[in-house]
Amino acid sequence: MVNTTMGGFYPEKEKEQLLKEKLNSWLIQKVTEDGKGPNLLDKEGQGVIHLAGALGYDWAIAPTVAVGVNINFRDVNGWTALHWAAFWVMEWTVGLFVSLDTAPKALIDPTPKFPLGKDT
């Protein structure tokens, strides 16, 4: 599906549509795999919902939550997607997460250094 009118590069709308299709296929694949589901973390310790929050991909949040990823799913450091969206100043995405009843006062998971958790 290379757009030859653009010298082989995808225009922005086509890139977004391709990303949406690939995300939906990936989510369906993960849901049907043997008990793994989409609540997976990559080698950096983040899930797809964290990536969507950090990049401001609002369109990726609804299908991700629809397949069972908890809106407050934490990454390896205890951050939720809301933390990531706020960290990268994705204002619209932060608003979307808040409207979806994320836990805005969620603390980073407790550690030996911060046994009661830590506010971001």
C-alpha cells in the first residue's frame, strides 16, 4: 500500500489510518492469544495504552479499553497512561483520560524508597 503519488511516503491521514488498522489487528490478536490479552508490557515496561497517552493518540484509547485494558493500567514504574499524557503535555489526551474516569490522583507504585507511593 505505497502511495506512489507522494514518492512512496504516506500522507498523514493515510499514516494514521494504517496505524489504526494495525492497532486493531494487534489488539484482536492479543485478545485471542492464550490468556495473554492486551495487558502486555514491552521491553521498556510500557503497554499500548501508555504509548497512546504519551503520543497523544486519542483515537487509540477507546479500542484499547474496549478489549479489556484497564484505563488505570500501570507500567513497570507504576505510571498510568494519564501520567504519561501529562508528562508529555498532551492536554487533549489528559482531558480524555479524565473524562473516562481515570484516577487523577493515582500515585506511582510503592517502592522501598517511597513505601507509600510517590506523587508525580
